[in-house]
Amino acid sequence: MKIDGTAYRTIWLGDDGASVVIIDQTRLPHRLETVTLRTADDAARAILTMQVRGAPLIGATAAYGLALALQADASDGALAHAIDHLARQRPTAVNLKWALEEVRRHVQPLPTAARAAAAFAKAHAIAEDDVETCRNIGVHGAALVQAIAEKKRPGEPVNILTHCNAGWLACVDWGTATSPIYHAHDAGVPVHVWVDETRPRNQGAALTAYELGRHGVPHTLIVDNAGGHLMQHGEVDLCIVGTDRVAANGDVANKIGTYLKALAAHDNGVPFYVALPFSTIDWTLDHGRDIPIEERGADEVLVMQGRLADGSVVPVEIAAPGSPAANPAFDVTPARLVTGFITERGIAAASRDGLYSLYPERRETAA
Ligand code: MRU
């Protein structure tokens, strides 16, 4: 998508063909900076410190990270070690393991001399596929937005609430939850987005508001607790969020606070959609309760980062000194609260049968 008229992606191959460049998301929205990853450790650190984040982008970065590892040592031992190391960086987004497994399957049968180049090619293919997948999510989701717009007065915007950042910054391009918004907006459908700030790391304020604003999409930042009130007052037509892992029964893990939005949407009759690529479905898990939930550091709750009037970006303590803090990073929304899934193959009910209707080949595998 565009930042002030220039098209960007979140990750790309360096000019030397042997390194990988990312947008450093810990610097946004105050600074647009890139970082070059030269080793698997660089990639692992970028995932852990959330220079890259968002399920599909974590997957793409891990795939490139494996290629960087094989560039240094393509032996079976090094391959296994790099997969294990990269996979351990963040536990909830299943795209991480999915992408590593895709690269492993592609390179393991090859002679060691051919593995690094093949891994780079596979990582590139994963990134390109993600762009196409997210584009298609947008096409299907935009039809939903358009249908709501047709029931409104001409020119009246469709109000969409989203949580966290499931935008192009969380993917390679387009985003999952934001792709329908970009497609609708670019097609001239009036949209307005309520952006949850998404404590504690404020991905909504720092990333979603940034990318929507830079692309010219009307939006308003709200505190996390405002969504229920807005829904009660008819100010939200539709919720669209992303996800880090969907269990085979349709339960959805996403950024902490998503569950509360789904409850409020259910109580107020607001459609609540989850946008996802196929790589976010964990067919091995029967229930959302089995999804591992990342517990992050208390410092993210106790300390916030912001820009001062002099332009410097500084951390500030916001809690009573000495108070302990807990920081579960994701929650699970039961499938019964989800109106539907928006995927690259179309829209379906949030249920095992709904998923099978989109991915019938999985029903055959499971049988
Ligand atoms: O902790 P993060 O920033 O990686 O969490 C991101 C989210 O929860 C997104 O909603 C999810 O990964 C979907 S990204 C298309």
C-alpha cells in the first residue's frame, strides 16, 4: 500500500540478494525506518522484538530467516536448529510454523549446495502468495462493505471497527482485516474506520491509524473501551478483525481485547467478521482453548512510549511504582460470536463445516 504516494511492502529482498529488508515497526508512527536482516538471528530478533509482527508477516520473515540460516550453513543439523530457533520466537501465530514447514519441505530433499537459493525462492513465493491472498480477501470482503453501503443514504459512510493492526503492516501488503476496507475505499465506497488503540502496545494507534491515514482512508482513533458504547449507539455497522490462529472448530485467537469486542457486537446485533488467509488455520487443533497464548513482559503494560514536543521518542511510566502487571497478548473468541470468515476463497460461517466448505480438500484429509 502507499505511504504518502509511494508504494511499500513490509519485507523485501536486499539489493545484494543475500539480505532481507524490513520496515522497523517499533519506530512507527514517528519514524519510517528500515532494518537489514543478514542472519537467522537477525530475523529471530526482529520477530521477538516485534520489529515485524502480525501473523502473515511473522511467517514471511521466518521463511526468509530460514533462508538466511541456510546461507551460512545448509546442513541438516543447521536446518533443524534454525527452524526450532525461529519457531520459538512467538507462540500464538500459527503462520510462523506454517511458513517454516513450507520452506523445510521444499529444501530438505535438495543437496546442501542448492538449499539456500531454494529457500530464498520459497520465501519469496510465500511473500508473493501472501500479497495475492490478501488481495483476494479484500475483494470478497469489499462486497460485504458494498452491500452495507447500499442500504445507507447516498454518501453516508460505512462505519467499520477494527482491533489491533491486521493491516498491510501485519502482512506483506494489503492486510487481512484492512484489505476489504482498502478495496472498498479505492472503489469509491464511503468508509470510516473506528481504530481501537489496542493497549498495551498500541498497534491500532501506532500502525493501523498510520497506514489508513497515509492511504487516505477516513478513520478515528478510539480507546479500547469505547467500542461497546459506539455499538450501542448505532455507530458501528460492521467489525472486521484479523487473527493469529483459527482452530478447526472456528474459534479465533487474536489480539487481547478482541473477545470483548465480539461480545459487544453480539449483544448489539453488529456483524463481526474475521479476515484470514488459509495459513492461519490450525487444522490440528479442535478447539480454541488449545491455542497457546503468548504472555509478554509486564514492562509493556507499565511503560508507554510517546513523542515529546522536541521530537524525541521516550518511554514513560504510567503506573503506581511497584505495581505488578500481567500481559496476556491474545484472547480466544468462540466461533459462536463470529458472524463469518472472510478468506481468499470467499466468505463462510465460522465453524468446522464453514471452513470445510472453503477448503474441501481438508475434509478429505481429515476423513
Ligand atoms: O502482537 P501482534 O502485533 O503480532 O498481533 C497482531 C494481531 O493480533 C493481528 O490482528 C493478527 O496477527 C492478524 S494480522 C493480519
